[in-house]
Amino acid sequence: MAIQKIYISTNLQADLESEIEGRNPGNIFILTDSTTKKLCLNQLGESILSKAKVIEIPAGDDHKNIESLASVWLYLTNNNATRKSLMINLGGGMVTDLGGFAASTFKRGMDYINIPTTLLGAVDAAVGGKTGINFNGLKNEIGVINSSKSVIIYAPFFKTLDHHNFLSGYAEMIKHGLISNQKIWDDILAFNLNNIDYDRLPYMIKESVEVKEEVVKIDPTEKGIRKALNFGHTIGHAFESYAMKQGNPALHGYAVAWGMIPELYLSFKKAGLSKDILREGVSLIKENYGSFFISCKDYDKLYELMTHDKKNEGDGRILFSLISGIGDVKININIEKQNIFESLDFYCDSVGI
Ligand code: GLY
């Protein structure tokens, strides 16, 4: 898979202009959602907006579906898009995932660029080439891995995020800290989430995105080490789906943060992670992310949800990515039901429910 060019941009319009000039596309389409259109679209600048056609889809993950995708394909067909066209995806993970898939499949593929407008999108969805839509009630069930040509990360967009959405993105940065090295983990621990230093943020984002890029470069199609990026996600996704089924959806990053607590415990129990790192990780999450309420009556349902995790191999085992230390990831670790339940007990005790 081609390497994406990543900009940590201080001048969005100039960087986008130079990307477009360098690619010389036939025609340009900007995909965005209704909310992002209001808040961010004009920041791309008149010169680009005058050359591009804007495609708008409804905001929200429930619209990351086949209907929205078909509406994008239809717009492209009706507006003479070709393989030489360029798609610019401006939005959070929902837009970059769906837009990446639309671009990758239209006439068997046109180039696309991602401009994430959420922190979560910047450090995760926009980077690494995973694209797709939800289908039949399952998240990201249909999609392809095909990288955008570039990702332009413009940190001033994240100043307007509410604190919950900021923390949702920061959860993936916590994960990147745990799977990378001591320096990045120390930076993560030292960053003050109660008084965000927006001057330092671009540096923190760069560091975090580089962790993901390094992993994706080695294993773009997730045959092996890319599964490291799923730390916290086996149980996190189960929390996320369970919250959704209860009609009380949680932000993705919050679910991952909560999921990291039992997975840190499993790392301690089964992979030799030290008690000190277990404590550091758990207190960082507990102090900032509160808790998702579960009781032991929910364990069987959560376990059932974990059996659908994409890392599993269809033989009934649940496979985790765990850490033995900072940056020391072990993948495909089968954990028995009894130990998973024990990790959920640990989660409940840790967050005090
Ligand atoms: N979100 C994890 C990955 O891109 O592999």
C-alpha cells in the first residue's frame, strides 16, 4: 500500500492548494457532513471552493450506511467524475471512512485526501487506509483498505471540540502511548487534560500519528502487528455495542478508554505487565473518563459481543492484543472466559461501580 503523506498543517489552504496542484486532478469533489459543512468548510478557502463540487451527507455514525454511500456514488456519476477526479474528505471518521470507500470503489478507484476535523479522526480513522461503512447493524462490516494520498491535519479545528470529543480522540493517543515507547507514554501522562495546551497539541498529534504510521507501514492489511492498534478495543467495542443496544451510545474513544482498563489487567495477569504501568494507565483513564456502568449480570452479553471481534479467527476463541510493557505488544493472545470475567470484575472495582 502506498505511503500517505501526512501534514501537520499550520496553513490549511496553502497545504491543500499545493496538494491539489501536485496532483493536477480532472475535477475535485469535497465530501462533508451537514455539521462539518457549517463549521469547517469555508476554512478550505475560496480558491479551492470555487474549483470544487461539494457533496453533503447527513451527520452521525448512523448515516455511515449504504444509502449515504449510494448517494455519493450517484452524485459522482451525475457530475462526470472520472478516475482522474480527486475526492477531499472533510470531516470526522464517519466522513473519511465513507468517503474513502466511495473514492476507492468509484470506477474502481480515484485518488482521495483526508482532512480530519476531529481529534479522533486525526489520530486514527483518517490515517492507515481503512475505509468502509456499517452494514446490517455491524460496524465497518463492508470496506476496503486503500490509503488516501495524503492526510492534512489542521489542529486549530480541534480547539472547537467539546471536552468529551477531545477526550474521545485522546483515548486513541493513550493507546498509541502504551504500544510505542516510554518517551511517548511519558508525554501522554504529562499532558494536562484539564488545561489543554493547544500549542503543544500539534506535536502530540504528530508523535501519535507516527506510531500508527509505523505499524501500518509494516502490516497495512492487518495480518499481524497492526492488531496492536486494537489494544483496548476487544472489550472497548463490546462496551460500545452494549451501550448502543441499551439506547445510550458512548463515544468511541470513551469505550476504548474503558476497555483499556480490563485489557491492562489482562496484560498484567497474562503478559507480565508491571503493576506500576497497570496503575498509571488505570488512574489516567479513571480520572478523566468516568465509567460505563455494568454489573456481573451483563458479563455474558458482553462476552457474546466479544466473540464478534474482527481479530478472532472463527474458531470460538477470543483473541486479544495485550502489552508486556510499554511498546511490547503481544498479539493473538487467547483469553478464557473466566479470565475475561475476572478482568471485568477488576474494571468494576477500579472505577468504583
Ligand atoms: N483503528 C485501528 C486501525 O486502523 O488499524
